[in-house]
Amino acid sequence: MATYTLPELPYDYAALEPVINPQIIELHHDKHHAAYVKGANDTLEQLEEARAKEAWGAINGLQKNLAFHLSGHILHSIYWHNMSGDGGGEPLAADGVGDLADAITESFGSFVGFKSQLTKASATTQGSGWGVLAYEPLSGKLIVEQVYDHQGNVGQGSVPILVFDAWEHAFYLQYKNQKVDFIEAMWRVVNWQDVAKRYAAAKERADVLLLAP
């Protein structure tokens, strides 16, 4: 039995128009995300075979593949729920997400400063990658990470709560090579309710995430 499965989308393919067209959502979820799920499961099978045979010649490649595919699966699973056709704007106490809004202000000085940093981090990824808002449990603050591929350049222990996919497959059919236009448009579909729930959950689990006093 496969360890990982492709989650269903929380909306239909057209739910995020005009920011993301249905063709992109369908291909992105049904093909690209599915490929990361399959890649993670296939790699686990290959590692099981390597253990059974005590054949470790490919261990470096297998461990890299597992990190790549599993991280791709995790980030995409967050990505779909981070977006909503009714989203956008900024988190406000009036909408029940005041704790998140306060944390953003405390960690970045203002929402404007945070938005600028995450936009730049996402839009300037070299090659393929992500812009990520993460909860960092040692400091108890939010940080922005610029993720290479799916797994590179991140702090150990940080918990992603808002992710912007900056791989070309996320936008090229609609935005061509204008990555920055896609990232700017993404702010119109951010599901702050989902981000706030992830922030609250990360804070509650902070004491068990790391073996630190």
C-alpha cells in the first residue's frame, strides 16, 4: 500500500479564476502534484529494496529523491488550501484572524513589509522554487524562506503556513515568463483563514517540534 496519496482539491478547477485558469489548476494538481506523490512512494520502495539487499550504492541519490518528492508533496498539499476564490486582501482582526495579523506585524514590522519580502522572495527564486511564510519555533516568530526546488535553503524545524509556488508549471500557460505578475496576482486569492489555522496549530505544537529547552 502506498504511503502517500494525492489529496483532492478543496474546490473545482475554475474556482481561482481569473488569477489562475482551470487548465493550470488541472495540470498542476493532476499531473505535477501526482508525480511528486508517485516519486515519494517509488523512492520508499527503492529504499526498502536497498535495505533488504544491503545494496547502498545509490543511497545518496535515493535520499535526495525522497527529500525532493516528499517536500513537493507537502508544499503542494498546503498550497491548494492556502488559496480561495473568496480570499485576498490582508488578515484583519475583524475577520477572526487577528492573532495572525499581530504576528505578522511583530515579525516584519507591518503587513506591507511582510508582503514586499514574500513577493520578492517568491519572484526572484533562481530557477524553480517557492516563497514561504513559516513559523520558526525557536524564536516563536514568523520568517520568510526562499525555497530552492522543494527542499533547499530552509531552516530545520520551521513550519510552512503560506506558500507561493514559483515553479514555471504553476503559471507559464497563463503568465508566460512574467513570474512577478503571477506572484502579485496570488495575493488576490490568499485564504487567510487557512493560514491563521496553520499558524495557531504550529504555535500549539512548538514545544514538541524541537528537542530544545
